[in-house]
Amino acid sequence: MNTLTTSFVSRLRDRDETAWFELWQVFGPVLRGQLTKWGKGRIGAETVRDLTQETLAALSDSIDRYDPSRGARFSTWLLAIAKHALGDEIDRRMALKRGAGRKPMEFDERFMSNAAAVEADDVYEQNVFRAKVYAAIQRTEPEADFVQFQVYRMRVFDGLTGKDVAEQLGISEPTVSRHLHRIRALLRRRLAETIATYSFTEDEQREALRAGLGDDDSTFDDALRDIYFRQSQLLQQDEAAASAAF
């Protein structure tokens, strides 16, 4: 693993609550969407949230034993644990119907071998990748100069022209261009760090380039805008499901 991933794994192993909360924030919505899809209406939103928590807790407990040489991506390993959690919940419900007890869930090294056999569809893989990118954007905003980030937001996410941004903020168009350049550079650094932190394989590391988040500024902005809005929609759906449950 790279040093960023190793550092994050160490925080999880040391029971750092902020590291676990990072997993919940970044990948919780993706997992809940996948569990809901698998559940096919058999499990409610509250159970989905419980299973998500169990999945991430299991990941935290066993992540330091992950062997990248076995070829499983972070995303598919996470999916294997979630699938096991859902299967255990269904088994528990069936056992209750039969009047039997519940067999305790076991989270162990089986996930290392099972992960390679779990088939993750393109939608899930894209959701996991977009979650990493969205996390990088969220980490960039509080670090950046407020006006500079607003320029990037208005120009790229809101689709305004450089002239419109300049007029609304009372700055010159060359200043708009300079702010865009600075925020774009900062975003690239945070993207590289975030993707590296939550990636186990070289293939995961190359996802950013395949998604258009490379050196070309125009392509980078277009790709980032698309990812931002798609992930925002997923988060809105997740919040709506949570509100309906509670």
C-alpha cells in the first residue's frame, strides 16, 4: 500500500473515531444505495443504515489484514463485507421465523478471499470513485481562499461565464482566471491524496485519468462538474431516504 493508505489504515487500527467517521461520510451513501438495491424492498432504510454501520465497523477491524497481492480493490472488498452483512441479516430474519436463534456474524480473513469473487457492477464502481472525488472537493473548500473557491464554483459548477463571475464578484476577468488556476491546482493535489488514501490497487489509482481528471484544464473541469452533480444527486437521495425512515 502507499503511505497515505498505510497511514489511514493505522488510524483505523488504532480505533481513531475520526477515521471511521470519514468512511461513514465518504462511502456510507454508496453502501446504503447498494444495500437498498440488493434488499429489493425487503429491508427498510433504518436496517440499511445499521448494516452500513456494521460493514464499516468490520472494515475498520480487519483492514490492516488486507493483502493487496490477492488483487481485490478497496471497492470490491467493501462490497464483499456489505454482502455478508446483508446475508447475515436475511439469515437472522429467516431464523426468527423458524423460532431459532441468530448465529453471530463473523468478520474475518474470508473477506480477503471472497472479495475477488464478488462482482461489482459499473454503477457501484462509479459511485465509489465519485465518492472519493466528492470527498476531495469537500476537503478543498475549507482549505481554499473563500473568494477563490467561489470563483471556481460559479465558473465550473454553476456554468457562468468568466465575465459574469467577474461582474458579480466585482473583480477583473484576469483575476477570475488566476483564481481558477489556483483552485484547480489545489483540487488536483487533494484528488491525488484522497484517491491514494482509499485505493488498494494500481487500477484504482488510474481511475482519475480514465475519468478525464488529467492535465487538460477544460476536460478536468467538465469531468469534475459531472462527478460533483452526480454525487450530489446520490447524497440527496440518501438524505431523503433517511428523512423518510425517521
